[in-house]
Amino acid sequence: MTDIALATPIDAPLHAKPSLVGLTRAGLAQALAAIGVPEREQRMRVGQLWHWIYFQGATSFDAMLNISKVLRATLAEHYGLSRPEVVAQQVSVDGTRKWLIRMPPVDARDKGAEIECVYIPESDRGTLCVSSQVGCTLTCTFCHTGTQKLVRNLSAQEIVQQLVVARDMLGDFPGQTPPDDGGLIPAGEGVRAVSNIVFMGMGEPLYNFDEVTDAISVLTDGEGLSLSKRRITVSTSGVVPQIGALGEEAGTMLAISLHATNDELRNTLVPLNKKYPIRDLLDACRNYPGASNSRRITFEYVMLKGVNDSPAEARELVRLLKGVPAKINLIPFNPWPGTQYECSDWETIEKFSDIVFNAGYASPVRTPRGRDILAACGQLKSETEKLRARARLALDDEDEIAAD
Ligand code: SAH
Ligand code: SF4
């Protein structure tokens, strides 16, 4: 592991100029209208900005040579192309990278929300795990994010900015140079370092539906960031009323955090189950627009020792999913300080996965990635907070010494 947290004190300034990076086409048109660009010109100008911001990854208006000098100057006077700050980066021996990103404060009282983002390189793809909220209102008992109280929803702009930051950090825009990491980041002609996105960071994406779907429209726009909808997966703990709408409006892949095969256990692991029990959840999955054998729904199942990992539960899982075009993802539990759970033993996971495999489901166990940098939900933030607390203590000590 390299590059531990840069635990700087939080006193981010209010950004003087709003950034255009991360805005939707409608948002850019509004920004142009606000500086007096006439309506008949706006579409064309939005197209130009779009190309520079999302295709080229421009960080300065000066680069935008097909936009007149006068308009470039007006843009620069009112707006910026800044990205949120990367406060900490950790790089795992397996190439997994974790960034703690601080969003600019939204008002004078806001210290700047911090969220985490994980990048997982594999030989044929690079997956970015993004957050949709700061914290989470839900309280799944095995999830560290569930212990943090929600600070706020992220805006579509802040969700898109996570990909822009990742592309910057990975040298993934045209003309940039990727970091030298011994070939772990996928690269080559026409290969993107970030090819896939999963909404599996902090937060429940379907509780921030409008911003998440707006962000997806920017991420998948063919003239900009150009991610395929089939390579974006939205993971939900089971917000049943929004599942169909996600398929209709965003058309992305769906992942369900199932984790239990009966309502009694799921009520304790994923308390939202009391509102939307397993039967309703699976009905929504059966009706998910676009689901088919070539577009399967992923069912996530976290392996908790002695809680949900028996062979009988593996068989029940297979039975439950009959008739749903499904993939099963067994996730070894990633422990965090203070948790009551442990990860199942490897033999138990193998036995469980054999039952699932023999029932016809491929690739069941998600290899733990970035274990050395605690690349699980909510952990970078808490680690950094610990470092900060230590730094603060050290400062207090100094104060005391000074006072003596
Ligand atoms: N709120 C959404 C998306 C974010 S959580 C959801 O719950 O689906 C992304 C995935 O990580 C979920 O499947 C979640 O159950 C799982 N997860 C959370 N904490 C975990 C931990 N400590 N170890 C392993 N997986 C965890
Ligand atoms: Fe929220 Fe998902 Fe964690 Fe549950 S698992 S607390 S829904 S982030």
C-alpha cells in the first residue's frame, strides 16, 4: 500500500466561481443564459462546452479554441472548470485505488462534504465505485455507512464529478499520461481506464433518484463521457417503488442487496425489508424493464459467519431466484471497527458457492479487492477521520505545551 491520507484540516474556502464540470446539458444552457448568451446560440455553445468538458477533460477555457475569445473571457469571469479536491489517495498492492473527495462547501456553514470513491482495475475493465449520498438514512446492520447519519444527497453534478476526478487521477482523458503502476490499469488503443461504474459507494441511490438519473444521463452521453448503460450498475437495498422507474428512465443494470433468504433475517440485516419484503422485491425484479438472460440482475449476498451462510440458505437462495434472470455475487464481509459480524470461513463460502454454481449460476464470489486499504463502504472516511482526530490531538497537545 502507498500514499496514506493527507489529513489536512477542513477549512475549505467557498469556491468563488461555480464549476461547470458535472452539469447536465440543461444546466449548461442555464449557465450560458445567465451570462447573456442568446437562446438561439445556446444549443451550439452547450455542444462545444460538452465536448471540451466531457470528451477532452479540459481544465481551462483557454483550451476551447472553437469558442470566441470574448465568450471564453466571459465564461472564465463567471465560472470555473474546477473539480472537487482529492483529500486522500490510497493505492493497494493489487492496483485498487481509493480516493477521499471533498466537495466544495455549498454555503458558509458547510465545511465541505467528504465522500469516497474506489477504482478497481481488472485485465479487461476498470470499475469505479461511486457514492450517491453523504452517509445513508438506512441502517443495514453490517454496513458501516449505515452507522453514519446522512448529511445530504449528492447533486447530479457531484456524482458526475467523481468520474471526472477518477479520469484525471488515472490520466484517462486524451493527451493525459496514466500513472506508472506496473501495468495494473487497463490501457491501450480505445481502452478506457474507467469502463464500468457501480453505484455501490455511500448512500442509497434510489433515495436520490432524480440526481442519480440526471447523472446517468451525463455519464452515458455518447458525445462526452460515453459510458455504456450496460456498464453502469445501480445497487439498491430494495426501494421497490423506484425500481421500475430506474429501468425506464435510466436503463442501467440493476443490483439488489439481498443478503438473506427469509424476511425475518432480512428485517434485521436490511431493515428496509420491513417496508418492502422479499416477495415484493423479487416481483419488482421480475418486472425490471430490459431484464433478460443477457441483461441479468445481480443479487448481492454478503457472507456473514453463522448468520446467513448455511448450505440450506444457499439452496433457498437458488429456489427464491427461480424465474428471475439473475447473477449471484457472494461478497466476503468486510469487517469494520466495532461491528458485531465476522466474515464466513473460506470453506463455508466455497460450500455455499458450490451449491449456487451447481444450480447454474456462474462467477459467484467477489474477490476481495484492496483489502490492505480497507476499500469497503464507509471505511476510508473513518480511517481518515481517525488520522485527523490524532492530528487534532497532537495539535491540542502542542497548544497545552504552549500554554504551559
Ligand atoms: N445502498 C446501496 C448501495 C451501496 S452499498 C445498497 O445497499 O445496495 C453497496 C454494497 O455493499 C451493498 O450490497 C451492501 O450491502 C454492501 N456492503 C455494505 N457494507 C459491507 C461490508 N462491510 N462488507 C461487504 N459488503 C458490504
Ligand atoms: Fe445504506 Fe446500502 Fe449501507 Fe444499507 S448497505 S446502510 S442501504 S449504503
